[in-house]
Amino acid sequence: MAKARVYVTLKKSVFDPQGKTIHDALGTLGYSSVADVRQGKFFELDLAPGVPAAEARRTAEEIAEKVLSNPVIESFRVEVEA
Amino acid sequence: MKVGVVVFPGSNCDHDTYHVVKHVLGHEASFVWHKDSTLGDVDAVVLPGGFAYGDYLRTGAVARFSPIMRAVTEFAARGGPVLGICNGFQILQEAGLLPGAMLRNKNVQFLSMPVHVRVETSDTIVTGGIPKGTVLTMPIAHGEGNFYLPDRDLDRLEGEGRVVFRYVTADGQVTEEANVNGSSRAIAGVCNGKRNVVGLMPHPERAAEPELGSADGRRIFEALAAVLQRA
């Protein structure tokens, strides 16, 4: 069964208040070696049995573009495991 | 005027909006269920505040796929007035009817408080007759109201006079403190190119009677009624 993993991240130019808050907290905890934190979203799509990897990728990319990400602020990356 | 108030699962300002239109202003109001495919006999549409579909994924991201949104998009394309308040604004952004996207508030907190916004243009369906520079006091209640657009798009938006409201101090000054959620250029509301679709984060329906601390929001609905009367 093919599995598609979709990673949605804020574009580099977009300020990430959540990432900044986490980064600040890490500083408080003493992790001074962490220079920056960016928060994103991760989706795992299980494709129906028999769906070939190429089709799984096409479907996942279409879903990522249409639904899972907002192109104004986010970009995405898709990984497929056959 | 006849105002259709769209109800999504999770809308929570639908009744407030209905109340202001019907009981405060004395016009006609009706609820439109998100699963309906037609708006019925309405002159204007309001997408109310709330947390449609729990705002899972992103604010407004799932609601934009509701059957009623096709009818709202067609209504807007014909020049019909559409107002999105708070979550309604976010849904209109996700649907591509208004520009920009909302990030988490700069301090990552949900902000529920009165704010001052300055009217930046009188040339929209909800600000007609309200002089540019007028400061209105209305509450906000959101976690994701940090308006974002890339700089070049912001320049174009401003050039076209499509910034409708900006967060300001009580005396109308743009300051970092007054821009409570960190929005790009302190933007609290925008309109589309045809100026018949407007979205704003503050809640005019929660500030339409003096008993609620401010009646400034009433002017937004009165402006809408005036536009429709002239049409």
C-alpha cells in the first residue's frame, strides 16, 4: 500500500510566531545552540491498495496544493513510499 | 434590504448578525445553511464569525469547500455585496475572493478585546458615507488575525485603495502597539477589485448597540443598507 507524506512549511519570508515562541522556550531551557525554529505540518496519506506510486504522488501533490497548503504563506513537499 | 447569513458548522456570530440586521436595523434577515447550493432571495450575504469546521487544517480552509460557497462566489461575481466578518473574512481569503492569508497573532495569544480601526476608504459596500479617517471602536476575538501578503502585493493593494480598515490608536494613529495582532501594515480589512466583497477581523455585529459598549458597528450595516437602497 503506497503511503504519501506531505510536509507543509511556512515560506522563508513569512514570520512564524509559533516557531519563535518554541525557540524562545528552548532558550529558556538552556538549548542555546538552537539558532532558529520553524513550525510546520505533516500529513500521512494511506492510498488504497493497488494504487501505483506515480499515481499516489500525483494525487498527493494535487491534494497538497489544493487543500493542505495555502500558497500565499506556505510551500509543500511530497514523499511517496511504495 | 434582505441579508442572507451563511451558517457553517462552528459559526457562532450568525445569530448576532441576524439580530443586528433584523432587530437593530429593522431589515430582513435569513439564515442560509452551508449545505444549500443557492442563497435564495437575498440582496447581500454575510459570512459570520466563528470557527467553521473547527478551523482544522487552517482557518476557513475546509469551509471554502462547502456547497454554498459556489453560490457565494457567483453572487460576488455578479456584483452582489458580500461581507466576511472574522472567520468569514478568513473563509473568503481561502476561497480566493479576498487577498492575503492570516498567520497566528504575533504574540501567539487569542485576543479578545476592543480595538480602534480607521476607515481607509469610503468606496466599498460597507463604508459608503463614512468619511475616510473615521475611527471606529469594535471588538476583535481571534487567534489568527495577523494579515499577511508579500510586500509587492501589499504595494499593489494600497495602490488600488483596497485597504479598508487599519488598526490604530483611539486618535487614529498607526502604531506598533495598536497593531495588536502584528498584521502587515496594520491591515484589519480589505476589499476585492470590484469593491463589493469586504472582509474585516473586528466584529461590527458585536458593537451595534450602546449597551454593548460601542454602537460604531451599526454604521457598517447602515452603510450596506444605504448602498442597496441606491441600487
